[in-house]
Amino acid sequence: MDATFWALVGLIIFLGIVVYFKVPGMIAGQLDQRAEKIKDELEEARRLREEAQQLLAEYQRKRKEAEAEAAGIVDAAKREAKALAADAKVKTEEYVARRTAFAEQKIAQAERDAIAEVRGSAVEIAIEAARKVLGDKVDAAAAGKLFQDSIGAVKSKLN
């Protein structure tokens, strides 16, 4: 009986004990649990990837919508700015036209006032000249008769 025989007997006893205590079943169970755990982790990873893809698609859609909305807002602002500029131009032209008309009215009134003043001055000068000429040529009796005639002429024109 040599050592090889005893090594074989020890190995058979060891394998018998391992089988008796169901170690291969426990190892297989542990491996199955490990495989199940890995399978669950892979499934979770796949589910998370799908969720991430859905979120990415949703965010891309929202970004496109936001870009479209921003473009719409910019377009609306440009249209409004053009409308405001056109309105301001029209109002400015109307204001200038009103101011020009007002200035022309003031100029016309100033011309009328100047003409009236010149006429008034001319009448005063003519009256003063006539008074001087008549004063030099007409005596008191003739002046009284002229005064009476003028009053009569004024009465007849007023009636």
C-alpha cells in the first residue's frame, strides 16, 4: 500500500463528503444566483438605456419646439418693429405737415398784421398830412362847415 492508494482513498472520501453535504448543488445554486443577478442587472441596464433614449428623444423634441418658438418670437418681434417704425414714420410726417401748416398760418397772419399796420400808418400819415394841408389853407369857419358836412356824411352812411 503505497501513498498513491491512500491519496486515492482520501480523494474518494473527500468527494463522498462533498457529495454528502451537497456542495455541488450549493455551488450550482450560487452560480445560478450569480447568473440570475447578472441577468437582472443586464435587464435593468437595458431598461435604463431605453429610458435614457426616451428622455433624450423627448428633450430633443422639446429643444426643437423651443427653437421653433424662439424663431417665431423673433419673427413676430421683427414684424412688430417694422410696423412700429412705419407707424413712427407716418406720425412724424403728419407732425411735420401740421407744424409746417401752423408755421405757414403764422407767417400769413404776420403778413396780414404787417399789411394792416402799414395801412394804418399810411392812413395816420395821410390824415396828418391832410390836417396840416387843410390847417394851412382852411380857416376856422371853413373848418366848422367841413366838420358839419363830415358828421352828416357819417350819419347818412350809418343809417
